[in-house]
Amino acid sequence: MGNLINIGFGNFINTSMVLSVVRSDSAPVKRMVQAGKDSGRVVDATQGRKTKAVLIMRDDTIVLSALLPDTIAARMNDSCSSAEKSKVED
């Protein structure tokens, strides 16, 4: 199992399941999110706030977050580097 990171408001995701983190403002991403909503594959973790990042997961689930993609990417990088450090220390 991968590391869990906070994507805002107490919601966590498994980093090993993430394919990509993209901005939500482009038309193709908006269409993808709408198609996901229509088919029931979207998890809205924004707590009613504006969606700023869309996370595409390995199981075709789409997760919406109110955090910026840069913030999520930094948390993922921090999570990966801390996991590598713990493996070296063992």
C-alpha cells in the first residue's frame, strides 16, 4: 500500500493509486469530470468549495479537490521522499 496524503478537509488518498493530478479549468477536464459524474465515478472531496485539482486514479475513479495541483504534487513528493528515508534507515 502506498502512502496516504491529505487532499484537503480531512480527506486522504493512496498515492500509489494516483495516475495524474491536473488543473480543473480546461474544457477537456471539465468534460471528463461531467462524464464521470454521469457514470458515478466521481468522488467530490471539495466540501462545497471550488474544484482546483482533479485526480485521476488507476481504477478510473475521479477525485475532485479544492487544493491546487501544485500543493498536492508537493505533498506526494514529500510523502515519497519520507518513505524512501524510512527504508534507508531500516
